[in-house]
Amino acid sequence: MDKPELKKEMAALEYLSQDEEARMLYEMRMKALMDERSALATAEKRGEEKGIEKGKIEAIQNMLKFGVSISVLAKANNLTEEEVLKIKESMK
């Protein structure tokens, strides 16, 4: 019973042996679990994107401290010079 294949087959058998209402409840529960998993994955991805963005801003701030020009930073980071200036202003 410890084999994953056997567990999967037993779950399928249990599902098929349920009445219509029990199957509907099971399907609703499975959908809720999949929705939750999807929401967590989306949140995780957004968190990673925010972390990357924060790291990018910190790197630009460090380069500004070393005198790298705004135009070079804008080009290197796919930003406008105005966006780099906003980052520079946030350092104050």
C-alpha cells in the first residue's frame, strides 16, 4: 500500500464507488485544492519578481554611488533616464 501507483489506483476506485453527491463534493474539494496551489504559485512568482526588482534598484543605486552615468544605467537596465533619476532621488 506504500507504492504511489497503488495509492493512486485506490483513490480512483474510491472515487468511482461514491454516489453522485459524494463525487461532486470530492470534485469541489479537488478544484479548491488546485485553485489554492495555483494562487500560491502565482504569489510566489510575484514575490520573486518583486525581489528581482528590488535587487535591480539596489544595484542601480550602488552604481550611482560609484559615479556611473544616468544614461549608461538607463541603457543597461532597459529604463528611461527619468526612471533612473527617480531611483537616484529615492536615495536621498
